[in-house]
Amino acid sequence: MSGGRRGASSPGLDLIDLLAWPTRPLMRACRVPHDLDEVTVCGPELPANDVGADPAAVESVWDGVRSLYRTGLYPAVQLCVRRDGATVLHRAIGHASGNAPEDAPEGPREPVTLETPFVIYSASKAITAMVVHKLDEERVLHLDDRICDYVPEFGSYSKEWITIRHVLAHRAGIPNLPPEAMDLDLLTDPARVVEVLCDSKPTSRPGRRLAYHAISGGFVLGEVVRRATGDDIRVVLRDQIQRPLGFRWMNYGVAPEDLSKVAIDAFTGLPVPPPFSMLLRRALGKDLPEVVRLANDPRFRTGIVPSGNIITTADELCAFYQCLLDGGELGGVRVFEPRTVRHATSEQTYWELDLTLGIPVRYGLGFMLGGDTWSLFGPDSPRAFGHLGFTNVFSWADPPRRLAVALLTSGKPFFSVESFWLLRLLWRIARAFPRLS
């Protein structure tokens, strides 16, 4: 690990600062040091010229991360970018703990490192999906099997026609779980989790409507994996993906002795206004500040939540997407067949209105997809695939650019004027790495 002095820039006000100024008294923000180099670490990086990128444009990506950090909304940020298989950006900035808005200014702070693992929330869905796709590849199950073929009691309330494919494509008709499903004590009682799933009533016929399954779909898939293999999904992920790829982390939760190593998340920014507060509560079962509190709970961080509690580093997550980018192989180790990756990332929904998120989205089978004009993965990214995690974690691969990206943050703000720094960063990444094909 080495300190990265990349040229400090002036923290003066610009247009976004001026627009945000009236809301500053209401903002929950961390303390930003004057010298950002003091809280920056850099790993080994290949020169941008060696992978057909402009060094100034690549450096502007990190400038975008620094601008994002200066908003005070992100106590820690990790970024890893691979171009054509080579790591061209691998840096972190901020504090893993001790610098949340509620932390005492004089209290101890733990700097973030390149090895600090983060909770990646819904970005976990893509990894969970690949566990299922791997079992389909090995003919342990089939995507068009019904859930009740493995969990017979799930078929209550006319849910008997829901398939694994419906769940992966967010078309199972069970996007929401009752609030009691967010009881962290349930994570140690799989039988009770299954009972809650079986008692849930669908909101529509399977396959009919698109509605993001924020939490429910992961628990369903996790139980299918357990019934099909005899092992919990944590063991299957470890044996099928984590260990073959040589990853230290990238699994559901961590061992109790590793809890102190994981970055602490913080609710930052402005209070969530209606109707967005209602939409978040409906999708997640809790208000946003409560979700962040639960996500920092040791029960969440050591349990199994297939839709949302994989813990990993930007380096590992970027390597995972590099594996998918290379047709299922990384460093000479084949984890997936190329056709499995193609199937998982194939378009299932074309800009259809997602009734949970309230916006049009393109989906594959477990992945969010890019777009021609703009998407979560920047502009001009129609073949990109990846997943968003709790609004501020981004991970994706873009085949024409030969690009794999993982951006992890520990700040959990709702949308604000400062969020434009995040959008600008995504734009800069796309601009810095033009298409190679």
C-alpha cells in the first residue's frame, strides 16, 4: 500500500456547490480533510497509454472521485478499473470508520485501504444470479423449473407457476416482503424465512409485470439453492466462485472475527422526501436511515442475505466482472462456460417501466443492462451489464470497451444536488475508455 499524491485541487465553490448551498444546514456529512492526499492510497496501476487510453482522461476519473469525496457524503470510496484485463486505476480515499456524521470529531478514525471490504448491497444480486446460472450449467437445476419444484410449500396463494427465471428477471410478482422479513433474528432461522416467503401473496401473475425484487427474490433463490444442493448458498458461492478465483472476501457476510475489518456505512445527505420515502419503504421494508442501521448490525454482516449482503473489495468485484468479460475465465481458471455468461447477460426487458423503481430499466437474468444514450454505466453502453447497490455502489463490465469497473462507497445518501458528481463520474469513466471494438 502506498500513499498517492496525485495533485490536490482547490476546494473552491462551483455551480453545483452554489446550487447546494441552501440545503447545507440540513445535510448530514462527514468531515473532509483539507489535504486529500493524506487519506488516499494507491495500488499498482498500468500506464493508461499501454491500454489505449489517454492518461489525462484516466486521471480525470480520479479527479471525479475526489470531487465526489469532497461533498462529504461518502466517508470512504474505493475504485478499481480494468481495461483489457490490466488494472489502470486502483485507489481508495477516506476512512473506513470514525468519520460518519454522527461520529465525534475527536474520536478515532480508521483510514480506508485497498484491502478494506465493503457491503455491496444489491450489487450482490449479480453474484447470486451467477451462482444460480452455474448450477443451471451443471444441470443441478434449470431456470425454467418452478420454485415449488424445490420448495413445495411455496406454491400457496397461486405462486405455483413462479419459475427461477421469473425471479431472476424481476417478474415473479412478489417484489415486496412484509416488514417482519427484515427482522435480523430471522437470518439464523432459515425455516422461518421460508415460512415468510410461503405466506407472501403475489401482486401480479408471474411474468406479467416488471417490478424490482429488492429483497424477496434473493431469499427465494437462496432457498432453491439450498434445497437443490443440500448446502446453503454461502457454501455454494465459496466452492463454485470465491475459492476458484482466489478471493479473500466476496461472500455473504463475514466471519465474526472479521467484522472490524469491514467499512462502516453511514446515512448521509438530506432526509428522504415523500413520495420517495414511501417507495423505499415499500421496496426495502424500512426507512433508509433504518436500513443503514440494520446493515451495520453484526447479525446482518455475518448472516446470509442473498439479495444484499455480499462483502468484498473493489479489486475482487472488478476481477469478478473481468471474469465475465472474458467469457467466464480469469487467470487461466474457468468458472463459467461462455454460453452461461451470454445467457445471464442477455436482454430480457427493454426499457420497460419498473413498477418498484418507477423508471424504465433494461434487465438481463440477474443483471441491469446499459443503454445507447445513457444508463447506470454511462453513455453509449448498450452492451454493458452490471448492477447498482443501494444507490451508490456500481459494478459493471462493458465488452466493446474491454472495461470492468467497481466503485464502492460507504456513504448512503438519497438523491441531492451533490449526486450530480456521481453522474459526472460515470460519464468520465465512459469517456476515458473509448470502445476498442
